[in-house]
Amino acid sequence: MHHPILKLLTALVVFTSCSTKNEANTSDTDSDKESVTVSVTAAAGGVLILSDGAQAAFGPGALAADGEVTLSRISCGGFVQGEGFGSCLYEITSTVPLAGRYNVSLPADPDRGDPDCLLAMTEEGFRCLGDSVILETPTAGTASVFTSFILGASSTKLSMPSNALTDLEADLCRSGDLLGTWQLLYALGTVTDVTGESWSGGPDFEGTCEEGDHYLTHTFTHNERLTFTDVPSDDGGFGFEFSIYDSIYEYSVTTDECLERLDLSCTQDVCVDEGGICSCYFMSSEGASSGGIFYYLDGEGRWLTGPGGEVKDYCVSDNLLVVYEHGMGSGMVLKLYERTE
């Protein structure tokens, strides 16, 4: 079932390796860092390449105006050496804003395991670039913001399919037979957008430790089942049932020096201390919900947002359903379901 999923998402979603590892030394050296700045025109675009092969490519129209773009390798030490990362940390900045998407490609560290996605820094921590997950190009992807990037390496702790960015342009057919039961295969979005969970507070790592000494994020699994029936309601809708189960995990990577400054220790039951790096991973919460509501169709049989509402962004293709909708936070969520009944 794997390849048909990829083919469907490729058709429906349009998208316009040399780090230094030293287990005894968790800090950066001058040789870890490199930067290149290039003048890029909005009309022609341009390419930036570092000596290790890291690359940022801008096509015509990607930039809103002519300007300078900088690609930097900023760290190969600190939390970057923790479990789940597969490259040095890179950053892309510009003197002008974006008008479209650009391509990013990073070199993988062969000693860290196989990379499974290209991670971009967001307000919720690192998230996989959606196309690096969907199209199975884990060392490359397209981005719509200037930010920091790093590879995730064979780690569900950082790069579950549910933790991918969804700032992708959707071109959905908005038609198809919804009747039946649908099991979720992918939910691409942030933790808050998919589950509604958010976090704040905790030790003052930022004010106490050096930059790059600590990284904290939350990942999750999201199980969802939908059932569309032809049982009518009094207001013209039809019976609809849902069941949802979420598991939220906390993942952190911190240098021992940073923990000592905060008078903290590397908790043995959920953490591993190796080479001066404390990596922790545990389930922080879980929850389930289920119920029955109604769904509505227009005169052409298209799924609506509500009674008399607009047509939803969705597409049914054989036994696959893609839905692109507002999440429980401020962003969008892309979901892929398979019909099971």
C-alpha cells in the first residue's frame, strides 16, 4: 500500500552529506563553521553551495526582490551530536523576503545512521519538511521560510510522519464517494495543530546555558478513524462518527555542562548520557475522544464545511482520501486516509 500512497500525494500536493563528530568534545570549533553569501536576483534566481555539499537553490520568482542570501553551517557540536540528528546545523538568511519556495539539500553524516527527513526549525521545534517525508527524499526538501535546517537520522523521536510541516500548496479535486470507514495513514502538521496540545514554562535553559547546549521538542502519534454514513439528519446532513487517540512524547538533548549549571541531572530511567550529551525521551501525555456528528453535501455531492458552507479541501481517489484543513492551532493539517470498510 506504500507506493500508491506516495503516488497519490505526489499528484495532489504541488511543491513550487560531512559533519564533525567527537564524542569527547561537545563544543564547536572554527572548522565546523562556514558561510557563503551570494547576490541573487528575483528574475533569475541562484544557487549557494558550501564546501561540504550543503546547498540552497532559488528558482526564478522565489525571492520578492533582488538581494543577498547567506547559507551557513553554524554548529556541529552541542545538541547537534544528540540521538536523532544526522548532520551539522545549517541556517539560511536573506536581506529580502520570499515570494515562493526554495530548495534545500544537506549532506548526511554516514556515522549517524540513515537520514529519514530534512528538519526545519519552527516555533514548536524541528519539524520535517513535508515533501522530504512524502516523496522520500530525506536529505532534501522545499521551504517557504528562512530558518535553520538539520537532518533527522533514523529517529522516530524527531521525525515521525505526523510531525511534518504542511505549508504546501494543495490542488485537490474536491469530489469523490465518502461513504464508508476511513483509517488515518498520515497527519502532517505541528503537534498543536493536530492534537491541540501546547507547552510553556520549565527550567531557564536559554538564560543559563550557552547557545546550542539544549534542544527540546515534542513529537506525537495520532490515530484517527472516520465513518461517513447515508443516514439522514433533520437538517439535511448525514450521520458521521469519529474516534481519535493521541500520544505526546517529549524529546530533549542537553549537554552535561548545561545540566550542571541548572543543578539538574540526567535522569536514568528516561535518559541516556553518552559523550557528554544527555538525551531524554518519554511519553508526556495521551488521550482519546470519540463521538457522532453530521456532515453535509452540496447539490453536486461535494463535502461542505457545514450546512450551507463552502466546499472542503479534500479529494477521494479510489480508496484513498486526502483532507487539507485548519488545525487546532494557527496552521494547516494535511491528512491521508485509507478506506477500510
